[in-house]
Amino acid sequence: MSSFFNIITQTLAAAVATVGFSLLFGTPVRYYPFCGLIGGAGWFFYITALPFSSASAATFLSTVIVIFMSRWFAVRKHCPVTIFLISGLIPLVPGNGLYWATYYGVTGELTMAFQTGLEAFKVAVAIVLGIVFVLEIPQKVFTIGNKN
């Protein structure tokens, strides 16, 4: 039960953080719920996939979900995909890994700096590959069932 509560808490925190970044990014208020949903869903898939795979594989899966949802909402709300894409990816960005890689580098622990830096790099590459993978899907796939 504690694990389930932890997953739900983290998902809600990611959704709120995504909405907070949307505010800073200048996203129109009417898109906040969708940005929060996308960011929360991305983090949910990340933390549920993490016990079964590496951080980079879980990030790739989450990025695919985030970009797919971003394109889907962009078609339905008639707005640019970047409104949802940039906000939704914020919880997945490897900022912690970059911080620790820099910290270890400054303190002279070069082995740890290399290990954490390499892991952050792999996560960043997984994000890029996830974006490219979904952006290559033809636009008409996302317009199926769109009434507008």
C-alpha cells in the first residue's frame, strides 16, 4: 500500500510541477490541465517502468508517452505541440544527474563524475530518441476521430 501511495504522490507532484513550469513558460491558462495530465502521465510511466528496466529505457518509454499525448492534445486543441511537449518533459529531464556529475567533478571524484555524467547523458539521449520516434509518425494518425 505504501508503494502505491508513493507512486500516486509522485505522479501528482509531477503534474503540479508541470503546471508550474507551464506558468513560467507562458502557456495559456486553458492548457494547464492538459500539461499537468501529460507531465503526470510521463512520470507515472517512468516510475512504474523503472523497477523493470534501466533509467534510460524507462525515460525512453515515458518520453514516447509524453510526446504521443502532446501531439494528440495539440491536434484536438488546435495549438502547437511545443506547448505540451516542453512542459510535459520537465519531470524527465536528468537535472539531478547533471548536478551530481558536476559536484563529483569539482570535488575531484572523477570516477563518480564520469558514471553519473554518463547516466545523465544516456537519459538525455533517450529523451531525444523518444521525441524523434514519435515526431516521425504521420500527422493524420493523430487526427483520427477528431471531430473538429
